[in-house]
Amino acid sequence: MVDHVLALAATWTAWDGRPVPAGDRLYTPHKAIRRVADHMVDHLAEMEARLVGEETRPDHWHASATTTAADLAPFTGADLDEARSRLTRLARIWTNRLDALTPDELDRSAGTGWTFRQLAFHLAESAYYADSVGDLTARGTVAPGSGAGR
């Protein structure tokens, strides 16, 4: 999932600044990265709490219903580098954690809710946020102020 998201994100420096509608939501490059990272952190916190017998805490993310001013900022090469670092590290944490669990622990997870295996498959659905923005080179969009199309 992270590789797919980052492959799409590599095209987002071409974003024209207009949010992309998806259903009743709007998506931007920054919002897509925020949602993928938040989703990974949220379920990692859930899994860790359940593993040590703590009660899980609900997240208080703004989620995808809200588009913040930061979500509307241009998506630069530096933002792509940050996204690569952040998402790659989160993916490594997930991989390490899941690899440390036995098959029984994956399928008979502590606490209530989805099994940890189901959580991992659910995280793959986070690609939805990036897919909502899509491959911007395929859409022919250009970066604001680039002069293209003038």
C-alpha cells in the first residue's frame, strides 16, 4: 500500500491546487498523505494497546471530512521526501510488529475488534486516499505558477 501511495505521490508536485472531489469529500496531496499516516498510526496504537491489555483510545483526527489550510498547500519535492520518510518508517514499524506475532496471535488477537491480520488488510484500503488524488501526470495537471499551458 505504501509503495502504491508513494508512486502516486511522486506525481503530485504537478498538482494544480484544486481539491479533487471523491464522493462527498475533497482530497488534496497533503490530505491524502495525512490520512494514510493517521490511519497507520491509529491502528498501530490500537494494536499496541490491545497487546499490553490496555483499553484502546479513540482517535481525534480531523479525518477526511475536514480539509485544512495545510491540506491546500502546494505539494513540493520536499513534501514528497517527507512523505517517503514518514510512510516508509511507519510501514517498517508495522512490518516489524506483525512479523513478531505468531500466526495464532494474528488470527486470535487480544482484546476486542478485528484480528491483527484483519487490521493489516484494512490498512491496505488506505490507498483509497491516494487513489482519490490519483496520478496527476495522467490527468495533465500542472503546478501552479509553472507557466505551462499559457
